[in-house]
Amino acid sequence: MSGPDRPTVLLFAYGTLRQPEVQRTLFGRLLEGRPDALPGFALEPMRITDAKVVATSGSAIHTIARPSGDPADSVPGLLFGLKAGELEMADRYESGAIVRIAARLASGVEAFVYIAAGP
């Protein structure tokens, strides 16, 4: 059963979306998450040029997941349940050469995740 306060979409986060100050700024609340992992991906640094994102996260260098080609690779993170409209808030926050995809996590759950765009 869904309602205005019930999660409607799953989002896997491994970077700044896990930070309490980022969550408060974006969503006006702290998210409850559970550990999970994104198999077949590895992290690499990504420079952020959006001043608002840098101010919110406190850093101009974030990490971005990229397919590694090695099924043994895995990116640890947290699985969050978002309310209606919060995914779009996260979309506006994420910047740079990224895309949002649906991916199967190590737990078997399918969730949205932000990854590097292109090769």
C-alpha cells in the first residue's frame, strides 16, 4: 500500500547522497538505508563543477561508479526508499557526466543508481 509517507522508489547510493547534511538539504529529512552493494562496478573520482552541489556536499571531488567488466568488483553503499518526488530531487542534485539506471544489487533487489555516462 502506498501513501504520501511511504517509499515509492528504491535508490542505491554510494557517495554523497549518504551524507546526513546532503539528505537534509535535498529531502528535508534523514533517509533510512540498509547496506547493499552494486556488483560489477568500480569507483573512480569525478570532479564536480556545479557550485551548488559543491556547497551542499562540501567537496568538488565525488566518486562515480563505472562498469568494470569484472563480476568480482563491487561498490558498497546504502539502499534507500524514497517518497514520491524525491527521486527528481536527487536527479537535480546529481551533476556531471552521469546517468540514472536500474540495476540489480548484490541482495537481488533492483534499484535506481547513478553511474558514469558513456565509456
